[in-house]
Amino acid sequence: WAPEESRQLARQGPAEISRASCSVMLRLYSAAQRAYPSLASLGTGMLVMGAGDAAVQLLGSGSLDLCRSAVSSSYSGMTSPGIYHWWRALDATWPGSAFRSVCRKVLVNQAILGPLNCALFLGWSHCAQACIQRLSQNALQEADLGAVADEAFSRIQSEVPDLAVKAMGVWIPVHTITFRFVPPHLRILYTSSVSVLWGGYLSYVANRDAGALEM
């Protein structure tokens, strides 16, 4: 900030300072997202999913499993850049924010990305946590990898249909706002904020049968 801006900020009260700080942070984030969309999306996805999963754990059990949070956070970080560019492809296919264009983008996005995201998250979460547990016990063997993959596939088959239906109730309204009102460089931030709750729920589903990961 310039010296004059710093002096003006010093004369403001706590509420004004808070608003000014948020405004500056948003401008910096917007600039980073425009300049480095993939990297900024990766960082946003990791931080928000990590925070959401940690909050769900602390509110639910009062304890924090760092391994679980790391697995959830890494998945969101890996997929967020791809999601950003997928949305840009939808914008190029159906440009604008007219009602018809928004409906097409929302429906295509949900039909393809909704079930795929649920399946990939459950598969990654199950496989990563199972392998980490076995490695920590020095018990990971080649034969275990096939068993872990089979367990993950079974979970995907049993959980994804129900999750995909629930996801429609959450993400169709959210993405109607996404494609109608939110500028492209802020979409990952907006949807990641919603994902604090949805991502926490997905992590809960992936971990509620924790005993299945142990052998």
C-alpha cells in the first residue's frame, strides 16, 4: 500500500479495517487466479477442502485425523484445476449467462461431473488411506493393492448412486448461480466455499466405515 493509504487505514475503526483487508485479499486472489488459474485453483481447492474436513471431524468427534484431512485436501487440490478448465470449456461451448445457456451448462456439468467426482473421491480416499495405514505398519504388499482396489470399487458401486442424487439437490442450485452470476476467475473460490460442507459430507461417507480399511 502507498503511505497515504496506510495512514487512512490507520484512522479507520476495526470494522472498516476488516472490510478493507478483505477487499485487498480478494483483489490479490483475483489477480492470482487470472494470472495463474491452475495453480490458484489447486491452492484454493486444497485449503478449503482441508478446512471443511477438519471442521466436520472436530464438530463430529472432537478429534482430528490429519491423514484423513490430507487425503481429502490433496484430492480437491488435484481436481480443482481440471474443474476450472472444464467450466471454461462449457463457457466456450455455450457462451453467455442467458437462461438457456446457463441451463445447458448446469445440466451437462451435473450429468458428467457429479457422479464422476463422487466416484473419484471415494476411490481416492479409500485407496490412499488404506495404503498409508499399511505403510505405517510396514505391511503393504503387492497382493494388498488388488484387495484395496476391489474394496474401493465395491464402495463406489454401493455409495455413488445415492450420493449422485443428493449432489443434484446441492449443486444444481449452486451452479445455476455459478454460471449466471459468478465471473470465471472467482468460481473455484465460490464453489470451494460451498464445498466446505459438501466435501466434509463426502469425507464423512468415505470414512464412516473406517474399520473396512483395517486388516
